[in-house]
Amino acid sequence: MTDTTVRFGLLVSMFQAMLRDRTAAKKRKRFRTFLDRVYTGREYFSAVRLILPGLDRERGTYGLKESTLATCLVEALGLAKDSPDAIRLVNWRKGGSRSGANAGNFALVSAEVLQRRQGMVSGGLTIRELNDMLDQLATKENRGEKAAVLSSLIKKTNALEMKWIVMIILKDLKLGLSEKSIFHEFHPDAEDLFNVTCDLKLVCEKLKDHTQRQKKQDIEVGKPVRPQLAMRVSDATTAWKKLSGKNVVVECKFDGDRIQIHKNGEEIHFFSRNFLDHAEYAHGMSNLIQQNVLVERCILDGEMLVWDTCAQCFADFGSNQEIAKAAREGLESDRQVKRYVVFDILYVGDTSVIHQSLMERHSLMRKVVKPLKGRLEILVPNGGINDHRPSGEPCWSAVAYSVEEVERFFKDTIENRDEGIVVKDLGSKWEPSDRSGKWMKLKPDYIHAASDLDVLIIGGYFGSGRRGGEVSQFLLGLADHSDPASYPKRFISFCRVGSGLSDEELNALVAKLNPYFRKNEYPKRAPRCYEVTNNSKERPDVWIESPDKSVILSITSDIRTVKSEVFAAPYSLRFPRISRVRYDKPWHECLDVQSFVELVQSSNGN
Ligand code: ATP
């Protein structure tokens, strides 16, 4: 049976119902019912790609972020550029409705406009038709052509359906159901298969029958693999205990882009963590790989860095994006050179080697990669931390024989201004998407409560004088990560911070957050996603409307943490200062209360 007849409206009904469901279990059940009753016997991929649009690599990118999508919709709806609805769409950050309630949520603002234009009657668009039209949207080059496709979509849908299509185009459905749960409900082996292929179509085709288990598939050259991840630990002792009795290697944690290099003869791919192929890295790097990787086929895992030849150090975060842009424009800065540090190898010749131990993979790395200083390096230990090495030669990898050695390596690495260390079990295999503790990362944020903590802005306080009426201080929150399978849903107020940023940095931050500030109307309670006390010092002037609109700040504090009665978290910081704004870190990676409490307790014990 094909999917020509299933209406997109049925999928929309499922989405709407999922929004009302309070538990993940209910949402999952709804998805199963959809697959069994509505979609049974059909090509699952055609529907699943609409449910997990961020994982669909079949049709390339639409080239439509909110702002371009807004102008295309204005054209598709035939709106005059200066009409109120056109202005609403283009200024979506400021909000559509008079109350501004939808501000910053493009899908809701567009739904509001579409409702006035489209009404409730569906044109009967089928899932098949929608996929065909989305294919067209992705292939069209210019805005006018894209607008024409959107216009045909509008004719075949109602406002509600169109709202979901907008969310599919923006690749974020906000269903409150994690990708992991969707995979598990689809088929018990779906996540495993996706992890080693990053191919949603293949997963849907191979795992049609959810009662039939599949043999685990191994990795292949040319297909990106989801990376082995590192577990956060708060101190060297925890890491050492977890790896008790194991052979341990400590490595410097380089701060660049995680890139998997797949070499298949002449063909070379540079896959990032979200399995995009970054062709811009090929410039200057492909030749190097051809010449210095001594096998026809292999997969390397490592960090792509930008080396500043003048300062003889790694360039600051952000330079990678700059260099990528320069490479796209055909320019390569002579000052900055791309440098790839190989810390693992996953495939050699015709065989996957992820099942071999890290120690065995290190010897393969030595055989396969001919290092070239400053350009292509391998991170393999040349003995222990105390072993002699030529003076001035930095030590980026060493075998550790005691917890004291791990601590010393960590201290030396931090003094060298590197990001932290990774502690690895030398006997472990490499497992896609695993964060169970084969690798552990130790960063200064997690070791002393008096150093950097990455926490989320949840509210703002107006300043006085020069900054009167403008936000100049922030209320910060820690994540309540009670369900690690999904993004944090609650944030616990933690401390108030005002200093550390230059005027320029503060202005840029406030401008970014402005559309999401909501006035704190007393005696109204805080938004439900925030947990606060009743203390008046804690009441900010504005709240951030939802955590996913917010930004993470790195906070330092000279003085130890103090027990808190003012804030909802059990401890706060005295004299906190903003050390930097983490635009690069997604909101959900905010430090969580549990880790923070552990960290305070362990540093108080020292
Ligand atoms: P973070 O923000 O701490 O980098 P992350 O979520 O991007 O975390 P994790 O798996 O938690 O990724 O931490 C390990 C990351 O550290 C890797 O993804 C990789 O990009 C980077 N890294 C740098 N040096 C190493 C190394 N020697 N071994 C493993 N990973 C390393």
C-alpha cells in the first residue's frame, strides 16, 4: 500500500493531541497507535521524516530560517509589504498579537496571520504531496520560487496544518517527546541503527516490523556515525573510582569542532556532530589526509582546530566558523591554519575497529597516520606522566597510574589554559552515542565551585541611572535534570549577577534577549518552568518567557558558595561575576542542580 491516500491532517491531529498529553508515555502510545492504525503497511519514512525533520538528510536544506521564511510567506500570501500582517511576520520577534504573547515563536506568529487568511477548512493535502512539495522547496534556488511552492501549500491546507508545516521547515516540532523515545517506540533497534548510519530512510525501511529484532549493524565508511561521548565528572577522584582497576589514559580536551574524517580512496568527507558534511574543511586538509593517512579506507575521529601561527596557540572559539567562511569564499588566512588532532580511529581498510580496545586503536593510529606537526597530529600516550620528554614538548596524552597523576595532569592542562581533560579507559571499545563513562571529561567548571559555572539566564533586573529602565542584571537558574532522557523542563533560581561584561557585551546580550522578556506582574507567580522562593530580592523585573529562548552565562566567583535562603537552589555564589556569554552553548546544556550540589559538597570537603 502506498501513502498517497493518508492525509497530512491525520498527522496534525496526532501532533495536536501530543501537545495536550501530559506524559511522555501517553505521547509515545499515540505515536504507536498512529503507526499501527493509520500508517500500517505504508512507507513509514514518509511520515517519520516529518516527525523527526532534524534527522532527515534526504532532501538537503531549505535555506529558510525564520527571517527568510517570513518574507517568502509574505509573498506567498500576496501581502503588501507594509500591511500589518506582513509587518507582524517580518517582526515576529516582537510578537504577532496585540499583547505580543507569541513574540519570538515564529510558528505561532505565522499561525496567527495564516488563520486570518486561510481559515479552518483543509484542502486535503496528503503526506505524499507534502513530501513532494517540501522536496521542491529544497531544490528551488531563489525566494520567488520558494514563495510559489509555499503558495501552493497554503492552497492545499488550513491554518493549523500550515503552522505544523512551518515547524517542519524550521525542523523543530516542540512535541515534548525526545528523539530517543520516538525511536524506541518505532522499533527497539531503531536508535542503534540510526547511530551507525545517520540514515533515517534506511532505519524506517529496515525496521518496518517492530516485533522483529535486528542484528546490530556495524559502521561503514561514508556514513557518519554518532560519536562516543564523554560523561561529566566533578573531580579526578570520581573519575579514578569509576575506572578502578582499569588501565587509564589522560588526554588534553581540545576546544574545536568534533569532526569525523571518512577517507575512501580519493573521496574524503568531514562529518560534524550533527552529521553534516563540512566540505569547507576540505580546503588544505584533503591533500594532507591523502598524503599522510596511509590506508585507502579509514574513519578518523578527532577535533578540528584553528592554529594561530603568529601567537603559536589555538585561536579562540568562533575562529572555526570564520575559517570555514573564508574557505567558502576561496580565501585562506595565512595566519590561521587548520589543524586536526586525531584522538581515535574507527575503521581501517575493510574493517570496523570500534570493537577493539582503545589501546589497540592507539597502535592502529600510529600505523595509519603519519603525523605532521601543527597540522595533523595523533593523540597517543608515549608512556606515563613522569616519563621523560624533550624539554618544552607539551604532554597532551599520558598513561596515568594514580589519582594524584590525574590531578596533576588536570592542573597542568588548566594552567596551560586548555579547556580540560578527558580520562579514558584504555580497554574500552568505541560506542556510538554512548555516555556511560568509558570517557570522562573534567573541566574546571565542575571541579571548584569557585570557578566557571555555565548557568541559564531566567530573568532580568532593570538598572538605575544610565541604565534606568533597561535590563542590567540577571537572575540565573540551574537545570532540574530529573529526567536525563529529555531536555530540562524546570530551572531553579540560583543567583543574581550584574558585573563582568563590558557595556558593548551587555547591550548585545540584552538586545538578543529583549524579544523574550516578559514583564513580571506582581503578585502573579513566576512562569511554571521556574522555581523561585518568595523572597522579594529574588523577584526580577522581567522573566525570560521560556528557557529555550535564553542564553547561558559562564560565572566565576572569588568567594566560596554560600547556603541560600534567598534563592530556590540550596547554595548560591557570593560576588559572582560573568566571565563570558556562551552563545555557543545550547540552553539545555545548563549546569544542573544535582551536579552543582555535588560540586559544592566535594569542594567544601577539600
Ligand atoms: P563539551 O561542551 O564539554 O565539549 P560536548 O557535549 O560537545 O561537550 P562531550 O562528548 O560531552 O561533548 O565531550 C567530549 C567532547 O570533547 C568531544 O565531543 C570532542 O569534541 C571534545 N574533545 C576534545 N578533545 C578530546 C579528546 N582528547 N578526546 C575526546 N573528546 C575530545
